[in-house]
Amino acid sequence: MREERGISQLTLSQGAGFNDAFVGLVERPARREKYNLNHLNSIAKFLKCSIKDFLPDIPL
């Protein structure tokens, strides 16, 4: 969704109230940092969408 909207990692990090490098760290597959529900809620507020938009309809 971030890429579809043309939003940089830095812009999302700052807009959601995270450390400047946080989104970049989470998006690296080799890193252990991942989003939790609080992170997703902050991102949803920034992107003006629902937190449900980040979750699958059917459990994985």
C-alpha cells in the first residue's frame, strides 16, 4: 500500500510517529523487526484507511 501510494519509507515512518529507519527495517526480510497491532493502527491513521486493510480475510 505504501508503494502504491508513492510514499517513501521515511515519510511513512515519520507520519506514523516511528523512528526514521523503522519502516525500512521492517521491510527487510532478514530483519526481525515486524509490525505489531499498535504499529498497524498508527499506519492506518496516517494512510487514512482501516487496520483491516493490512490483514488477510482468511487466516494464514
